Amino acid sequence: MHVSGRIEDYALIGDMQTAALVCRDGAVDWLCLPRFDSHAVFASILGTEDHGFWRIGPAFPAGSEAPRATRRRYRGDSLVLESEWDTPRGNVRVIDFMPPREHHAPQLIRIVEGVSGRVPMRSTLRMRFSYGRVVPWVHKVDGRTVAVAGPDSVWLDTDAQTYGKDLTTYSDFTVGPGDRIAFSISWQPSHRGAPEAPDAEAALESTADFWREWVEQCTYHGPYREAVVRSLITLKALTYGPTGGIVAAPTTSLPEEIGGVRNWDYRYTWLRDAAITLSSLLRTGYREEARAWREWLLRAVAGDPENLQIMYGIAGERELGETELDWLPGYEGSRPVRVGNGAAGQLQLDVYGEVTEALHLGHMTGLARSDYASLLQLKLIRYLETHWSEPDEGIWEVRGPRRHFVHSKVMAWVAVDRTIKLIESGDADGPLERWRELRDEIHQDVCEKGYDKERNTFTQSYGSKELDASLLLIPQMGFLPPDDKRVIGTIEAIQRELSTPDGFILRYPTAGEEAGVDGLEGDEGAFLACSFWMADDLAMIGRVDEARRLFERLLALRNDLGLLAEEWDPRLQRQVGNFPQAFSHVPLIDTALRLTASGAYGG
């Protein structure tokens, strides 16, 4: 019996167009084909075995739980996963990977390698299309097994003998020292002929070469290189190669609270996440990825910058309608399971600042000049001129009433400030004096209406008493200097009021059983990005040892493969939220760079 694991029990493999999650027991519990945002073929992570999975591992008695790997690792700095089992009959290794896609079909390849003794193995392949709802027609074509349902077909190739039973394809075999038996599945539109069967060993070699060569471009060689490189590989894996769009995570509906309703689809490109990702890529030597993201942005926003969305599909799609999949019981009973994301229609004024900051950074670090990028920047500011003072839903996509969120106003200031710098550099023309006055007006508005003098802290929104961890970005964005008493007061207030007992940071107060500022019931875990922001701020105000200690506690939350979800549940002591999460790995990189520059590291 296969039972889905804890979120941190999963490994990521991918081909820069989609990704799979592999559990410790050797089961692939999540895979969408052919794209990140396609329907899942394996969806058992959000349900049960009946919703599709593919396990390869040592055989075990019926009715018992599948044995979990004794150890696992990525092969060097790559996305090639190696899982090993020590069994009473010997040692066996399973190598899982997805070859970076060029002109071939999407492929997931699994190579079973005998290490010692003779180990009985079983492959259990249960394909269920349309997120576990559709049982495909499985049959043989020229000796190959193919599963067909509507527009999709998945082809299984292996030299091992297979048989069908209970709408599942099995293979039972034994491996000894040096034996290598390959399995692969390939997706193909069902109206086309059979895809070419992959050469598993050649694909393994080329995949390892791809990642080795890519990692060699990394310019960071500091004390946290292992964590930084694994985070960079994860960000690369979350990039949709054909367009340069970066998904926030490869999953949907992994809950922010186990058993709760805060379950969202993250298989889209948030401008905010992608903009901060671009920053990390540029600062670690990955200019080509940064250029590709800028080109994606210009295409996505083209023709309609006044109606800038907070997120788009990975090819720039605008329609991301949200629906619920009522046949899926959810991860550990966390319902509903959602696909699509209704937040795409929200007004979030901070996005204008994040996009402008990303374009500014690209300009400052020598990305080839784009006249359209400069034109877009000017158009965004012209929109903000008349809309910055409006209430919005804010960075956290609240589903309650619109408010005057302080972070949104700060980022509107950033957008104007960076555009002024563009004009001052001579690379654009615009009403310089008028926009300087606008910059001052926004700054004064925030400092008067978003600051609580009695408590010496900025607040979540104008007139509110609540705090918000996004306020930690005030010094990082240059809105105020780190030594300003209002900045220090805000940092210390957030530590007092939004910190968990182990020092990690909540986004904002939640209301438990009642709907709070975000319009939702329930609670959530500590938000990892906010916790990294706290470490950054502590370093900026001179408390570098404290910053380092917090950063290293955060590193300890990563799973055994160096991966992070969106949040950490301090009560259950486990990762929660979609996984792996770009918005966690990007600030990890940023904080590592800051601490390295300050010399604040041990050893």
C-alpha cells in the first residue's frame, strides 16, 4: 500500500516545462503533462492511490506500507534523483530524472540499478487522467504499452515484462549487482503516432551534463554555496523553457494549514515572484534566464499595461478561472482542491513596483537595452500617477475588502523612484519634475498615514493596528534607511507580534475560526520568505550575528534534498503550502548573498 508522504518527503524532478514529485517510497505522486498547468496524470498527493501514481521500489507484502528509501540524494549539482533501499536481500538504487526537453516528447525516466544481493522489485503504474478522474484505455501497440484518454496518450517503454491487473500496469522483476533496468513514460497527443522510445542511458548522461554545465555559470562561491546552488537549480526547474515564464510552484492545493481551506493553485507566473527571481538570477550570473524573463514580461503585458495582472499563465495567458475539483479529497483532507486562481483579477498596486524594480535592475546590470522595456516602464508610471492612492488587495491577495496597504504604497514609490533614475540616466524621457513631486507625495502619505507614532511602527494598512511582514521590505527597497528609528521600531514590533516561538515570521495576524483581514477562516504557518526578510533586515541594522543564526535555523528547515515549501507549521513541525516554492528559495539566495557580503557566517 502506498500512502502519500509529508510535503518534505518529496523530491522534485523536471524538464523545464513540467515537473514531478517523487516520494521517499519511490512513488511519483504528482505529474502534469505536458505543461506545469496541464491536467495531472498522477494526482495521488491530493487524494489516494486511485487518483494515479507510479511507484518503483522493493516488493513488499500486500496490506503493508511500501518501504521508504534508506537514503536519497541528487547526483551532484543536478536534478537527477537517486534513491537507495537497504533490504534484507541486498541494496538497490532507483535513478529518476526528466531529460530537458528540446524536440522530443515529455519523458520521465526511471532506471533501477542493482547494487548488492538480489532484490525483488515491483513497478506499479496507475495512470489516471484529468486529475485522477479518468481511467484511460490501456493497450499494446507494437509491443509498447499506451494509455489513451481524449486528447492525451502516455507510452510506457521497458524491457521488463509487464501485466495488467485492476486497471493498473505492473512489472515484477529481480535485480542483482550491476543490473540496470529502465522504465520510461512519454506523453504524446493521442491523435499522433507513437513517440520515439528514449535511450535511457544516453538521456541520463545528457541530463547530468546539462545540469553540470548550467551550474558552472554560477558566480557565487561563498560559504552557503550548497544551499544557493540547490535553490538556483530549483528556480531553473520552475522556469517554463519555451517562454521564460517562472511558475511560483509546480503544485496546486498543498495546504497552508493541514486540513484547512487555504489551498491555492500556484502553477502560474506571478509578476512579483518572477521579478524577485530575476534579481537573484542576475546577481548569481544567470543573465540569459533574466533576459528570457524580461522578454516574457514584455509579451505578457504587451498592448495593455494599464490592466497589468498580478499573474499570468506560463505563456502569458490572462484567463485563469478558478474551479474546485470535488472528486479529490485533498492533501490529508485539506479541501477544496482548486485549479486556476481567482486572484488573477485582483488589483495589487505593489506589482507595479516589483516589475519596475526588476526592469531597473536589468538595466543597471547590463542586460541589453530594450526600448520597449523603457516604454513599458513609463506607461506603468503614468497609470500609477492616477491610481496609486486607491485601496487594493495587497501583496497577500486578501479576499476581504480592499484597503490602503502600506506595502502597496511603498512599492508605488519604488516604481516612481526607479523610473526617475531611468530618466536621469538619459535612457528615457519623461516629466522629471512632476514625477519627483509624485515620489515625494507618496513618501509623505505613507509616513503620515501608515505609521503609528505611539508604537513606533508602520502598520499593515492606513489606520489599522495590525502589523504585516511585508513592512520588512521598507529598508530593502530604499524607502527609508536602515538606521531610521521608524525602520528599527517596525522590525522590533514584527519580532514581538508576528514571531513564532522559534523566531520565524508570520505574514500577518489570522483570525482562526473567523474571517480576518484576508477574508478567510483558519490559520497558516510561518511564511518562510518573511523569515528570510527578517534575517536581511537584522543584518542591515547591524545585528548580523542574530541574522546569521536566524538564517541557519531557516536552512535547517529544508528537507534532506535542500527543498522548501511556502510555509513552516511551528505546531506540527513540518512544511506546509505548495512545494517547492520559488518565493522561499529566492529570498534564501538573497539572504545568503547579503550575509556573505557582510562576513556574517560561521566557520
